[in-house]
Amino acid sequence: MQASLNENAPIIETVGASKAFAGKEAVSDLDLSVPAGLCYGLLGPNGAGKTTTLRMLYGVTQPTRGLIRVFGMDVARETRAVRARLGVTLQDNVMIESLSPRDNLTIFGRHHLIPEALLSRRVDELLQFLELGSHADMQVLKLSGGFKRRLAVAMSLLNDPELLILDEPTTGLDPAVRHALWSKIRELKSGGKSILLTTHYMDEAERLCDRVMIIANGKSIRQGAPRDLIASELHPEAIEFDCAPAEEQRLFKLVAGDCVKLRSGNRLMVFAEDATPVLDAVHQLDGGDRRPVIVRPANLEDVFLSVTGTQLGDGQ
Ligand SMILES: Nc1ncnc2c1ncn2[C@@H]1O[C@H](COP(=O)(O)OP(=O)(O)OP(=O)(O)O)[C@@H](O)[C@H]1O
Ligand SMILES: [Mg+2]
């Protein structure tokens, strides 16, 4: 059998995608290529351009320049055909607060023109999948943030999309709800869906995403698998302690060998191949008065801070 020409085509592809508001580019020359079947994370500080990028992908915002293809189709020309095959959970929940989760799902399903018999089965399945059954018939305004977020995700799954776009799916949720949503996202991925998400939680990105792109000021600054980014940007051991800027020079004179540092206020993080010489240097610096020191593996949050900075910028 002849292989389809598009078999390995990315499910999302942007070429030089740019979006300007009042002459200022919120997204600049973004080249994104997301293969089908992955969970891909779009990361970046507040105002980096993540939501604007997602809005271009599902066709509510037109790029000022560049091309955006989803499922191999030009989103600007084939907006309806693209939207029929994707599901979107917006950054802010959009639902009718005076109605119940069941009614919200039903109304949204009718909007998708899902036949009634299929719709009522689908609503029941989604209420069960997102563990909303106990609150299915309560008014949404009486539900906690965790229930509302799960309902928003359920609504984005009504049309059984091939691609799910999640804009900060777990912001503001408690740890148990975050873990529960992560396991649902994993289930969706293993069921064959492609997922594009944004998050400010780097542990979430590290757990869920096969690949990430870090953007800042609308531009891509790094991309790759979380583990590869950590290995290429930093040394594996992170040593974290309080150290006044004035002490820093003395400390680094005591540490032989190559290390990378990151500072946020008085907090210093040093990344080294081996933590031992750094720990020895910190103890020498102390003059016997041991300060608390944390030693841990370097992680994606360290990479994020090292490439986007630890100072508050304009967008934040
Ligand atoms: N409709 C709009 N009109 C004018 N400027 C806008 C509009 N939408 C977004 N922007 C600007 O574009 C930039 C990127 O915004 P965007 O919402 O895409 O960032 P984000 O990465 O999603 O941020 P956050 O993490 O805070 O959600 C910001 O400077 C924002 O103020
Ligand atoms: Mg956003």
C-alpha cells in the first residue's frame, strides 16, 4: 500500500507566524512544528505571547504575517474544518454559571451539532471521565474552581477532537485536582489525542510534555524535550542557599571548576557536575555557622529562569 504523503506531516505547523497589536509584535516569527500524538508545551513568562499563539492556531485571531497550518490545512482558509477537529480549553472558563455542568455540556454539544442520542451518551461519558458525576446537576456558580476547570476540559472534549489545546489547564487548582487532571491528560494522550498546552508550572511541563518551546517577548528562545533542555543548559546538580551578592565573589574563588549560577534576590542557585566542592566552599564561607543548603537535581524551572531571567519584566 502506498503511504500517504502527509503521514508524517506535523499536526501543527507555523512558519514565521507573527501577530502585532497596535504596531507592537506580541508574537514574532514563530516556527512551530508539532508531530501528531505528542503532548507539546508552550512555556513563557506572563505576556510572552502564548495565548495569542493559541488564538491564531484555532483561528480567532489572524496572524499579521506568516502561515498557520493545523491538520495540514491553512487555518485562515479552512477555519471551520480545522475547528471541527479540535477542542479548546481557554485560559478563563467560559460557561453558563446559572446552569448545571450537564446542561452546559448539552448546550455546547448542540452548538457542535452533535445528534441528541449521541450527545446524551457523550455527556454522560464526559461527566464520568472527568469525575463530575456527583455535581452534574448543581448550578456551576456553586462549584469549586477544580470542578469548573474539569467542566471546561469536558466541554472541549465534546466533539471528540484529535487535537486538544489547553491554555493553563491547572492554574489555581489544588495539588490533588492538578494530579487528577494530569492523569486525565495522560489518558487522553494514550488514547491517541495530540495535546498542546501552556502552563506556568514547570513541574507540570516536565511531567506531561514530550517537548516544549520556551517563548519570551513573542519569540522562541529554546525548544526540545525537557530532559534534553536541562542537560544542555545546566549542570545536573543544583545547590541552593542564601548568599548576599557581596559574598558571591569569595564563594566562587573557593569553588574550583566550572559551574553556572542563578540569583533571585539573596537566593543563589549554583549548578555543578558535582555538588561536593560547592558544599565545601559554602561551609568555608560560613566559618562554621552552617546555613541551610538544598541539594537537588536541576529541573525545567531552573532552565526557564536561566533563559528568561529572574527579574520581573514589562509583561509581568
Ligand atoms: N487583544 C489584544 N490587544 C492588545 N494587546 C494584546 C491583545 N491580546 C494580547 N495582547 C498583548 O500581547 C502580549 C501577549 O499576550 P498573551 O496573552 O498572548 O500572553 P501570555 O503568554 O498568554 O501571558 P499569560 O501567561 O499572562 O497568560 C501582551 O503584551 C498582551 O498585553
Ligand atoms: Mg495566556
